[in-house]
Amino acid sequence: MVETLFGAVMIQAGSYGLVGIFTILLCGALLRGFFWNYIKVRTSFGRLVLIKVRSPLRDYFVRGEVDEGFLIYKHKKETIRIALPVNEKIFYKALAVTWIDVDDERHAICQCDYTPVSGYDAIKNDHLHTRALMRPSINSNKEKLVLILLVIVGVISLGAVILSYSSYAEITALKESLPGMLKNLAGTVVGGGRV
């Protein structure tokens, strides 16, 4: 019994492991080199940087390192060394790793200057947004009164239509029964008065 329980647990653990390995391999294949380079840079604990190489056809990712003022990385078995500019903002953090962008045609580093756009005040914009959401109702008392009167006129009109239809039905029934009533009345007067 112990062997069958142990075997069942091993089969289940093995199937979960195969699904996990298949998922990791699928992510690596679908992300075209980003996944494995990201994992290697993330596990290097800051020694490596992730490089986004901007090419005319598509961007691709490689890992590299900074050594003595140079950015060094390999692409297609070729070692590329690019001198790092001094006092320029070229590194940025994303996904808990350090990134740098490189232009593939010129073999130059792309700058990432994150200066704010002039004329935009986020706090003032937030206050304006809050005021717009909390503004008082635009409808005045006159508009509410006109709306109530329109509803009352609509209800009265509907009542008049219903009453006129019911009166029309009674008048039509009276018209249909009137000749018979007149014959009965005429027969009673003619027959009852001169006999």
C-alpha cells in the first residue's frame, strides 16, 4: 500500500513538473530570447545589465556588463564594446533589473532622459478633476418644475385617452342596442296605449 501511494505521489509530482518545465520552455520560445537573458541578468544580482538592441527590423535583448567605462556584450559570436558617455542618463530600472538601450545600426547608446514635460502640473490637474466630479447639479428648480409638469400632462393625456376609448366603446354599444330598444319602446307604446 505504501508503494502504491508513493508511486501515485511521484506520478502526480512528475506530471506537475513536466507541465512546469513545458511552460518555462514555451515562455522562452515565445519571448524570443528575452526570458533567458532576463533570468540570467536577474540572478547576477547587479553584475550584468539587460541590453535592448534597437534594430530596424525588430528589437532584441542581450545581456552585457559594464567594465572600465565600456559596455561589453556579445551578438552572433562577436564581442561588441561601446564606450559609455560621461554624465549622461543612459541606465534605467525596469522589472527589477538595470537596462540600457543600444542602436544596432550605429552601435551607439540611446539616451533615456526622463525630464518632465513643461507646463503640466499633476496636482493641479488632479484638483480640477476632483472639482469636476464634485460639482453641484446643473439642473435648476425651473427645469425640475417643467419636468414635473410634463410628467403630469403626460399622465392626464394618458387618462384622457383611456377614458375616451372606454366612452367610445360604451357609445358604440349603445348605438348597436338603440334600434332594438326603440322597437321595444315603440311596440310598448303602440300596443299598450290603444288596446
